[in-house]
Amino acid sequence: MSFYVVLIRTLSILAIVALAGGLALLAAHLTASGRAALRTRFQGQAVQLLGWAGGVALVAMLGSLYLSDGVGFTPCLLCWYQRIAMYPLVVIAGVAAVSRDAGAWRYGLPLAVVGFVVAAYHVALQFQPSLDIVSCDAGAPCTGRYVLVFGFVSIPVLAGAAFLLIIGLLTTARTVSRAP
């Protein structure tokens, strides 16, 4: 099995785990008892949550660079927008973890939300091309799927899963840092 195949399958499995983890964290925020459980579980660990968010962003960034520069896939316009939202998260979360700034979620959360919205639209566009409202280059169409694992994991699904987990981690860091 080639490095590419192993990497794509591994990233696809990690994306499924990230989707589950992000949804679980965000679901816990929906109730007062869920938020209290998160505060108890992650008490004093807001900076570590930022570090985990930075790690997720770093893996997503390195994966996207490998797919474009290593494999040769040309990123479409929506992929570029997702990169614009993801790459700064590596720096924001990394600096926050090193400087122990638990309030850095304020800077990362808007980027992650915007990136997730773009990724969600991109996924919808891949499955329903008639939703196209963005003019993409014919050489790199936004509806194209360079990767499709397990019948649904494409590159925008990988990015969307990473954004969702980052949103969950940053929202949890917010909840923990605001604990009385």
C-alpha cells in the first residue's frame, strides 16, 4: 500500500473521530449540566484545549499542503478560502499554548466558524452541484472530488471535520476559562 493511500485512509478515520468529538463537545454545551460537566472535566485545562486545537489545525494544514504540493492536486477557490481560515489557527493556537493565553479562543473561534461554513457549503456543493453560486476555475472545479473514502469523506469533509473539532475545543476552552 502506498504512502498516499495510508495517509488518506488515516486522515479519513481521524475526520470521522473529529466529527464525533466536535459534535459531542458542542452537544455538551447545549445544557447547563453539560457545561458544568465540561467545566469539571477540563478545569484548569483551557490552555491545553487550545494546544489540542492547534494540533488539529497543524495536521489539517500539513495534510492540505501534502495534497497540493506533494500529490499535485490543484486547490479550488473554496479550498483556498478554507486554507485562509485554517492556517492562522495553527499560529493563534500555538502562540496561545506557548504563552499560556487561555483567552485566545476569542481570536480563533471566528476563523474556525467561517472555515466550517465554507467547508459545509463545499461538501453540499460536491454532492449537489446545482447549488453552485461561486465561479470556480474549470481546471480546479469546486464540485470535483480528488478524494472519496468510505463513500463520503472528501477533502472538504476532512477540513470541515477539523473545523468542527476546533470549534468544539475552542468553545470548551471558553467555557472552562469563564468558570467561576
